[in-house]
Amino acid sequence: MIRLLSTVLVTLAATLSLSAQRPAPAPVPAPADVAKPPADAATTASGLASKVLTPGKGTSKPGPTDLVTVRYTGWTTDGKMFDSSLSQPAPVTFPLNRLIKGWGEGLQLMVAGEKRRFWIPQNLAYNGQPARPAGMLVFDVELVEFAVAPGAPPPDVAGPPADAKKTASGIAYRSLRPGKGGQTPVKSSFVTVNYTGWTTDGKMFDTSLDKAPATFGLGEVIEGWTEGVQLMTVGERMRFWIPERLAYKGREPKGMLVFDVELIAIK
């Protein structure tokens, strides 16, 4: 994070065994067909089998480098759960091209709101990697939403739109996805977030989305973040337009900065 923090970031684990470890999630019972794909499952040329559990909406599907926001649980074929996002307070977001091959292929079959079960052969999963579950893996995945990969600026990056709200200090903001309501952070809180930042000419200068969610104290960041993140609830995604005097105060990156922030947890 480029000068966003005045102290070193503590990075959290990304889930799905794609980054470091996190506390063990609560057990989720395995489905009845965990041992192998049923007769009504569809199978791709690569050997990936899947079955739609809940239909989604629309026809648009993620591209190979898009960011996907999901809820998921994974089991080995003997019914042992090895990972789940369901114990987390909010869905998790990944770049699709950073996931195991079975996910990279499978999620491109889905539309937003869809829930699907995948049977992923070993060569499309961890392919014998040490300390990773071996053999075919089974995942239930709900595709909450997807977006263009980090780097593509939002259409309103140059300045806040007419429907953006504004604080007394001059921060403009707009909620992109509602949270769960309830608790909001305070200045002394530690928060876990995903974020991307752009200058107003559309240049991305920092993101957590190609690494892992970040955890930091709200008193340790630029003033615009200290104030703005206190407006959010867990699960919410918000866009901020932060004036220079509440950002880096003449240091690089200069001028008004634009951040998309997803609040994952409050501590």
C-alpha cells in the first residue's frame, strides 16, 4: 500500500488455500454426492464436472481476469471439509486468474447470484502440491458478483457524480454494495479491507486485490480513510473521492484520489 499507512501493514490470509492460513472455519456438512459427480452433472472437455444448485440472474459471465466475489465451501471426496468462507462476515473477492485452474474455468460458466457445485479433478486443483488437499475436490460456490480486474478505472474516476454524498470535510462517497448494517468502525478500530486506488486521470497506483486483504488501525492511515471507513458497515463496498489535503498533502500520488474499499471485518 503506497504510503496509505504510517506503519507496516499486517496482511491477512486470502482464502481457498491461495495465500496464507487463517483460523479454521466452522464445519459444513458434505453434500450427499460428494464422492463423485452425479449422472445429471455436466462435464467440460477438461474434466471439470458441475451442477447448478441455484440459478442466477442475467446472462453476463466473468472473464478470465475479472474479480469474483464469492461464498464457498470445499470438501475432499471422503466428505472432509478443508476450507469455507461461510464463517467470514462478508463474501471474499479474488482475481479469477489467480485461482486453481478448476475455479478459473468453472466460474466463467456462472452468472451473478448462481450457486453451483464443482467436482474438480486433481490436475485442475492443487495437482499434488505439498500441504494441499489431494485428489478430486468438491466445491459449492455462490457467485455474488464480479467486476473488471483491478487496473480498469471506474467511469466516474475523474470526479464524484451528482448522486455522491459529501462529508463536512469534503470527502465524497457513494455506496457500491450495501453491507449488513449495524456496527461501524471507530477511529480506534482495526479493520480488514480490500481496496484499489486511482488518481483522477484513471491511473491505478495501489490495490490489495492481487495480494490479500489488509488489516490496519484506522488511526494509522491517511485522514480520508480514517474518516471515510467509519461510514461503512461490514460487507459494504464504497467509493471515495478524497481531496489532496485529506490524502498525501502534496506528496505522490498528488491531487484528489479515488478509492474503492470493501470492509471485510472490524476488530
